[in-house]
Amino acid sequence: MGSRLMGVIREQIFAFMFGASMFAGAFISAFRIPNLLRDLFAEGALSTAFTTTFTKTLSKEGEEASWGLARLVLSTLTLVLGIICLLAIWQAPLVVEVISPGFNADAQELTVRLTRMLFPFILFVSLAAAAMGMLNARNIFGIPASASTVFNIVSVITGGILAVIFEPQTDWHHPHFGERAIYGWTLGVLIGGLAQLGIQLPSLWKLGFRFRWHLDFRDPGLRTVLLLMLPSAIAGSAVQINVLVGNQFASMGGTAPVSWLYYAFRLVQLPIGIFGVAIATVTLPAVARQHALDDLKAFGKTVEEALRFGFYLTLPASIGMAVIAQPVIQLIYEHGAFGSHETLETATALQAYTIGIVAYSGIKILVPCFYAMQGPRLEPGIERSFATAFRHFFTEVILFTPVRVALIGITLNVVLCVGLYIYFRMGHVGLALATGLVATLNFLQLLYAIQKRIDLGHARDWLSFFVRITVATWMCGFVVFFGDHFLLGTRTTHSLLGAMILFLNIGAAGVVYFGLTTWLRVPESMELAAFIRRKLGK
């Protein structure tokens, strides 16, 4: 949660300095591909695959064998990602043409230069993910967990200082940050990625790890890591690729729509990260253990409870965020170069994105459950003909439910973007709506697939649950709407009174929701109430 909040602060400072200007749009577009690769490999597929394989190697073959695997993976990552970085730097104009085809010549030229600066970022954070896996396997969690927070802190401080050094301000009452400042900020982000790796190295050194260059592409441990990464990378790519596609369409309207979508999506990720990811993190070990014991009844009950708790938390969050999108964005972003027009446009994008918040969280919960039940059966040690290998890949990876759903979602997103952006002319709002709708469709497909394999409870219980939390959610939404229109009114959240009203409004809505769901005897509220009573000693 701390990392998510620090991420919002980082974006808040970035918005203050660059708003929705050409410099902001160029940086956001330049950061798309490295950020996509970070989410897919460094902090997703690679982290999971390497941690799993490293842990098994450590437990079965001992410490020296596990360090040998680590050296092999780190050397391979350095070589492969180094080559990718060099190719991307060389072909940066082509990369920018793909991700931002609608930018004018000046914006494209700036984006190309920033892309060349940012691409080494993926190498740093991938090595940091491998380091995190090694430390977690040795039951060291604090330092790895704080690494992303260190990235945010270092990138903000270093980026801000370098931006001022590169572009000194003559009037701090009316600051202006332009092209030279964005170079400073970009360099700060790169240094932040290096710090995310660096903070973990002393702990590895204390454990006895020493890096030596080692390459062996035929090593079974390395092949296991790579093959485990593949389905996870494809399945985890749907949301980020859909956002990338949205960036391509948004660039046709210039750099500003790219920035509006970026700021809005960063806020959407906050409740997803706090609720969806947290619930999924707690659920995965439980369902993996239950499936290993062949206790499908307990497995289904755990998934049911996780989904219910996810719905219980994210449904009111999505409605509340949609109703008060404008004052929230005004409070967080409307400072410096980020003006009232940017607030309005970002708020409409946020409202469109909120349609998918519940689904995003549900996907975070369900996808690991498919891997716990039975992931793709990949056998790296068996030599096959090309035809046999391709058939095995198709049946075990492409037809694996999360992968198949992700690929369908990517296709649907392109269709919806074309329809909403070009045919219905909904602009950047249509692109945000397409992302939210596709997430909802993906979640429904996953839910349909998993309920055929495990029991998720009786339909009447789900109907009763949804009726009760829907009634409470609408009351929560009414409280937020009333406070926004009649208490906050025309006041801005720049004033202390306006900010206080907004916070009180959100707090009152939360109290109403919790109180009403407790009165309606929603089990999740009853459990929270019991937990609070225990903490208070009653």
C-alpha cells in the first residue's frame, strides 16, 4: 500500500511540473514500453517463475545449486535484455511510431530521445525482481518489499533536483518546466530503477551470494524459468497491452489525451492494488495448499470468500470514485502546470475507467487460482520435433484459460477502440471505456470457466449478497453525490475547507456503507465489525 501511495505522490509531482503538456505526453509514451516490460516480466512473470524455481532448487539441491541458478538467470537477463535495450535505442524512431503514431514531428522527436534514455530501466528492474525472488526464497521480505518504495522516493527526489538543475527557475511563483527539465526527470527515473536493484544487493551479499558470469542456454533450471514465464507473461499482458493500444489511438489527438488517460489510470490502480492484489496475495497460498491436498470443497470456499470480499470493497470504491472524480483529481493533480481543463478531461476518463475496477480486482484474484489448480504442463527436458513442440505449446499455453481469455480480450479491445474512438467519436473517454469493458468481459469469462471446476456457492446466496451490497452501495453513492453537490458545491479542493469537506464526504459515505451492510448482516461487514471489537478489547 505504501508503494501505491508513493506512486500517486510521484505522479502528483510530475503533474505539477509538466501537466498535460507535450513534455508530459512524450515522457508517458516513452515510458510505455519499458513499463509494459516491467509489469510483464520484472514484477510479474519473471518474479513468479524465478522465485518458484529458485525455491525448489534450494530445497532439493542445496544452497550452492540455487546460487548457480541465480548466476545463470542474472547473466542471461543481462545479455538478453542488454541486446533488447541496444536494439530499442537503435530503432527508437520505429518504436515511437508504433506506440504514438499520432504525435506531430516535434513530439515524436522528443519521445524518441526520451525512449533512448529510458530503455535501460527494464534491465535494472528485471535484475531487481530476480534479487527479490532470491531474498524471498530465503525468508527475507522487508527489504524486497520496500524496493519499489525506494524507486518512487529516489526517482522523485533525484528527478526533481535534476529538473531544476537542468532548467533553473527564475520565478518560483510561476514555475515553468520544459524540455530540459523533462530530461532531468527522465534521468531521475532511471536512477530510481537502479536504486531499486541496489538496495537489495547488500542483503544478498550477506547471504553469501557472489555474482560470476555464467551462460548455459541448455540448463534445465533456466529452461524451466523461461517456460514458466511464458504463459504468465501472456496472461498478464492483457491490461497493459490494452492500455498501450489506447495510447496509440489517443496519440491521434496529440499529447494531451495521452496524459489524461495516464493520470486517470494511475488513480484506478490504487483501489485495485490495495484491495484486489492484497486479497489475491492472501488467497494464493491457501488455494495452492488446498489443491495440493485435493480438498476442492475448501478450495471453492476460499475462492468464493475472496471474490465476495473483493466485491464488497471495490463496488462502493468504484461508484464513489465515479461520483467524485473531479474534486479528487482537483485535489491531487490540479497544481502548477495542471489546470482546470486538464482536471475535467482526466475526470471524465477516470469515470469511464471505474466501470472495470470490480473486474480488475476479480481478475487479480482468479488468475492465480487457475495456476494453483493446474498450470500449463511444460516439460523443458523433452526433445521434440517442431510440429510436436508447436502442438504442445498451443494446447498447454495458448488454450490455458487465463492465456486464452487474455488474447480474446486484446482482440476485443482493438475492436472497441476502433468503434468508440473512430466511429462514435468518444475521444479519450471511449478508449478508457473500452479498457473497462474488456476487463469486465475478461473477468466474466474467467468466472464462468472456474465455476465449472469448483463450487462457488449457491446462486440464491450470491443473489442475496449482491442485493444487499448494491443497496448499500447506492446509498453510499447518494451520500457522496449529496456532499459533492450541496456541501462542496462550487468550492475547490484547493482551499482547506474544500479539502476537509471532501475527506469528510468520503468518510461519511464509508460509515454509511459499513453501517448499512452491518445492519443488513452482510457477512463481510459482520467479520470486520467483530475484528474492530476485538481490537478495541470489547
